[in-house]
Amino acid sequence: MKKFVMLDSHTLPDADFHQEKELLAEHNIECVLAKCKTEEEVIACAQDADCIGDNYFRIDGALLDKLPNCKAIIRYGIGYDVVDVDACTQRGVWLCNLPEYCVTDVATHTMAMMLDLVRKTTLFDRHTRAGDWDVGYGYEVHRLEALTLGLVGFGNIARLFSKYAKVFGTRVVASDPFVAQEIFQEYGVEKISLEELFAKADIVSVHVPIIPSTHHLICRETIAGMKDGVMILNTSRGPIVDIKALIEGLHSGKVCAAGLDVVEGEPISDPHHPLWACENLVVTPHTAYNSVEASDAQHTQVAETAVAILSGQTPRNIVNRKQLGL
Ligand SMILES: NC(=O)c1ccc[n+]([C@@H]2O[C@H](COP(=O)([O-])OP(=O)(O)OC[C@H]3O[C@@H](n4cnc5c(N)ncnc54)[C@H](O)[C@@H]3O)[C@@H](O)[C@H]2O)c1
């Protein structure tokens, strides 16, 4: 009997994993829900696993060497920065992700943050609750049709977000050297360089994965190249934005407002973190992916991927497909 082990099931506390249990049982595959917090626990639970499900547990080459049966790792999400892709490739291990399960949710969340910043809803709410009924409080309000949105990265989430923003009449530009001009044309989005984007955008929104070349892509130098009073959104990964540089920008007014679903150093539980001294800031706790529908899709797609792999098929959501020559 083949064996699937979900390593860190405790990191999805609301899930009952019925999709995995039911589909794997139908295909005569053992389904183990482990709650590993240490490497020793992972090795004990998964050393004979044929396929592993992973949410946030860091998997590197040394750990893979202790899991000799593992043919594939399925990440419960879009980003796969918790897994060492090269280490997987070197060992012939397939790394799969779920490239589409929460695209709608993250695009909607980013749109919600953009609307919030532009209309100052959270800012006004904080002030009216404090007894300050002041329509003129804070920065100037502009119509969305007067603003330019700059998307850093033009993958699935940015493309859908561009559609939402265009409904409000916002001009959308994007920078992504890996996406063909025709795709930009299809979405009615202007393809420009990153430098041009920073110079032109009233709102800069980050949609690239965290890789060495995108670490601190938004930093003191790049913020200096942005418009005065720029708004910055990040629903991708925290370390893409240098948090110290952003805080400086918010304090100086160079950055008028920011919306973050992800923060460098998250989770942040310190009530005295320097972020909280920034007024024009809205933060959510890495929740953009979340909805009932996304959760159902997440579990169903992991189960379907595991069944496909363990039935000898090659699913289409293999991240290191090219490197493995599949
Ligand atoms: N906040 C959340 O809950 C949440 C949920 C899902 C995904 N995410 C994050 O959102 C990110 C984007 O997701 P997606 O579905 O749009 O991914 P995607 O793979 O479809 O798009 C990413 C795009 O970034 C581009 N890119 C890579 N490096 C670049 C660079 N240096 N400059 C410009 N573009 C570059 C790629 O060409 C690609 O088009 C994911 O990597 C993930 O980290 C966050």
C-alpha cells in the first residue's frame, strides 16, 4: 500500500482533511496526518512515505536524504519557498504546488487593500471611533481612474487583480521579464521596466515569488525611485519588502500608505513592533489565500495530485518539471 503523509497538519487547524482521507482511501492509499514540529518527528512519521504533503515545514537536502521512499512533495499552496527545489531535483523528487487554488482570493484581498488605502476606510474608522469626526483627516483622496497601478510581476494573481482594478478605471502597468508581450496585450496592461514602473505608479503592488533576486526588491533605493506619496501593497511574501525601508518611507511621507498581508519577520506578535507606529498602514495576518472555497480546493487538489502521482501519472503542477526533464 502506498503512503501519503501530511507533515504539519496542525498548521491548518480548521481543516478536517476529509478530501484527502476520502480520495486516498478510494485509491487504496494510506493517509497519515502528522503534526511534526521537529526533523526527528518528520523522519519518524515519513521515512517510509511515498509522497509528502507540506504546508510550512522547511525541507532541505539533508532531510530528503532521510526520506528515501519520497517520490514527491506537494506544497499546500502557491509559493514553495519552504522547500529547496534544487535539492529535490538533485534527488529526482517531484515538487508540486497548487498554482491556482487561491488566485481569486489573493486578487480580491489585494483589491480590498487598495480600495481601503485609497478611500482611507480603516484610517477613518480608527479616528471616528476615537471621537474624531473629521472628513479631512489624513492624506488626499484621488479617484481610482486618476491613478496608475504598477504590478511587480504579472503572473496569475497580478493578472486577475489587473482585471479588477481596470473595472474601476485605474490605469495598469506591469513589469515581468518572463511574461510575453501578448499576455500583457490580452489584459490591456502596459509592459514596462521595473525602473519605469517605480517612476510612474501611484500604487506599487508586489506579486513576485521570494527568490534571491526578489529579496528586498522594495528597499531604500527602489523606494527613492518611486513617486512621492506612493502607496505600496504586498500580498506576496514578506521579505520582498525591506520592512525598515518601508517604515522609514511611511514616516517621511515618501510612502503615503501601505497595505501588507505579509511582513518580513512574520508572524509579528510584539505589540511594540515599529510597524505599529505607522498610521497609514493596514496589516492582515497572511490571510489573503483564505476562504471556504479556497480551502476546499486546496485539500481536493492536494488529494488529486497525490493520487495521480501514486497511480503512476505525471500531474501538470510539478514545479521542477523542466529541471527533471519530464
Ligand atoms: N498572501 C497569500 O496568502 C498568498 C497566497 C498565494 C500566493 N502568494 C504569493 O503570491 C506570489 C505570486 O503568486 P502567483 O500565483 O501570481 O504566482 P505566478 O507564478 O503565477 O506569478 C509570479 C510571477 O512573478 C514573475 N517574476 C519572477 N521573478 C520576477 C522578477 N524578478 N521581476 C518581475 N517578475 C518576476 C514570474 O515571471 C511570474 O509571472 C507567490 O509567489 C506567493 O508567494 C501569497
